[in-house]
Amino acid sequence: MSLLLFGLFFLLLLMGLPVALAIGGATMVALRADGVPLLVLPQQMFSGVDSFALVAVPMFILAGDIMAQGQVSARLVALADALIGFLKGGLSIVSVLASMFFAAISGSGAATTAAVGSTLVPELTRKGYDPASAASLIAAGGTIGVVIPPSVPMIIYAVIAQESVSKLFLSGFLPGLAMGLGLIGLALVQGHRRAYPRGSAFSPRTIWRTFRAAFWGLLTPVIILGGIFSGIFTPSEAAVIAVNYAIIVSLFIYRDLGLADIYRLFVRAAVTTAVIMFVISASAALSWTLSNWQVPARIADLVLGVSANGMVVLAMMLVLILLTGIFIETASALIILTPILLPLALQLGLDPVHFGIIMVVGLAIGMITPPVAINLYVASSVTGLGLERISRAVVPYLLVLLTVLAAIAYLPILVAG
């Protein structure tokens, strides 16, 4: 039955069906072949999205879209440039720092890539930076968007694993910082090797001016994360507060969006949310089916039969996570893999929050590994460069992120929670 399910799933994917339909269709056929009443399918699909924590998903998507469409990203880039633009190749470092700033607002890798890329790529090109390298660095920086909280994939993992969203958010800071520092280190080396120009001269007055301009955007993660960690409100409530705050800032403080723009962003967020919720519901039915057949336990026994060494088994899981991220979008891969790998991780003695961060970071790297590589597609659309050219230029940044992933996996101290 398991072979039928997974074989049909991959067949439907190869036929070009959306992931949600491939998951749902394969699950339905497998259940029918096993003699299980098909009434179970809609029951489990509804059960999969019947969680208050998932309210945060559309709200964080909407808040990130509002901030990305307005002038918040441009103001954050200006502040980052004032802080470190004076270094050789400073604009490359600015792109990573701006990605880290925006990651604390959006919770989305694609939104982070689009917001920073649309603002910085023209300036990078104008100052003589290699366009493909600049675009690929911004795409790599966009992966931090789902690691530094708030993070939509972390919310999804928390619902599946029945873990605390707050703990996952708290544990995402150091890994996100490590990813950013790794990319900044490589950007510094490239800046000297390629003799990139310096950016803006260091000026306390400019720093103060850009800080004041970006203040309301910088206040967003303070309100969201400060409220969550202080216990004033839950992550779901924080997401709603973030939307209201983003609307107020965009309409009345920065005045960079109108009511028509807000309506358009509401519609877009609703469509995006519908897709994500459909994937979650279909995957919930798949997870129930696999659990009912005791597939995760059998996979755990099979893997542990190959090697009882925890480090070797963890390496095998990392390879599986990375390979899945190459072919399947982050949220879908997370929903499929968590019920299968989490029991194995628990048998190895891994903390479920630590393992959640490993999965989120590993699948985030899939955002810059073709063929799915959503961040590369966004960078390509922003710059007009071919995907193949950007894919070649992203390899050094990919190696840095893989090194950081290995460190996160084998050094639990990097995951503070």
C-alpha cells in the first residue's frame, strides 16, 4: 500500500499536477485500495486545518505583503547601507543585512527576496557589481526569511509536531544570524577579490536620519516578538496585530499605499492562504494514512537497521530533507516529512524543537536549489537575468548555507530555546 501511495504521488507530480492534488489523489486511491471508507479523507483533511495556530499563517503573509509593497524595504536598505556600506563591497553586505531585517517582518523567503531585490539590484548593477552574483546573493539571503521569526514554516511544523510556536520562534534567532553571518563573510571575501567599490561613507548623521526613517518598520518585529515572548498575546494574536500595525503604518504614517492597494493585497493573501491550507489539509490525510499503516515506525526501524550511530542517521535525514527541498515546495515538504522523520529524530534523542529548526533551515535551502528554487525565480524576475546564470552564481552561497545547516544539526548550542 505504501509503495502504491508514493508511486502514484510521484507519478502525479511528474504529470504536472499541483502538489496538493497529487497528495490528495494518491491518498484517496491508496485508501480505497486498502478498503478504508473514503469518508475518512474529508474528515482528516478538515482535522488537519482545525487549529487556532494556523490563523497566524494568512495574517503573517498579509502583514509581510503590506510591508513589502510599501516603502519599508527601501528604508531598511537605506539604514543597512548607512551602517555598513562604507566597507569594500559594502552593498553586498547591505543586501544580506537588509534580508535579515526584513526576515523579522515578513516570515516569507520569496517576499524577502522580492522586497530587497527590487530595491538593491539596480543600485548594485549601477555600481559595477556582477549582476548574477548580486541576484544570487539576495536569493540566498531570502532563505533567512523563513528562519528568523516570524516564520510561516515554523508555524506549520509546530501544528504538525504539536510543539510551541513561541519556542520555535525563539530558537530561530541564532540559526538565522549564523546564516546571515556566513553570507556576509563570503560577501566580504568576494568584495576584496573582485575589487567592488565602497558604498556610502560612514556618517553618524546619516545613520540617525535613516534610522528615524525606518523606525516604524523596525518596530514591527519588536511589537510582534516582544508581545509573544512576554506573554501579552499568542502568535496567532500577534499575527493579527501585525496586520493592523502594517495597515496603519502604510496608510497613515508612510502613506505609501492606498485603500485600493490594501484591497489587492488582501485578495492576494487570501489566494496564497487557500493554496497553503489545501496543501496542509491534503497532507494531513496523508499523514493519518501513513500513521495508520505504521509507516514512520517501519522507516525508523529500517534506518536504524542500517546504522545505530546517531550522527550517521542524522546525516541520512539531512540528505533526505535537502533532496526533498530540491523538488517540493517548503510548506509541502515540511508537511510530508515531519510525520515520517520526527519519530526517528525522537528515537535519536533529538529535541523536537531543535529538529524543527533543522527541517526549516534544510528546506529553506531548497529555495535556491533548482528546479523548484522559488527565490531564484523571484530574483530572475526582478533582475531579468536567466535562471541558469543565477543558478551557477548561487553555488558559493549554497555551500555556505549547507555548512551552517551542518553546524545547526550537530551543535545544538546554536539553537537556543
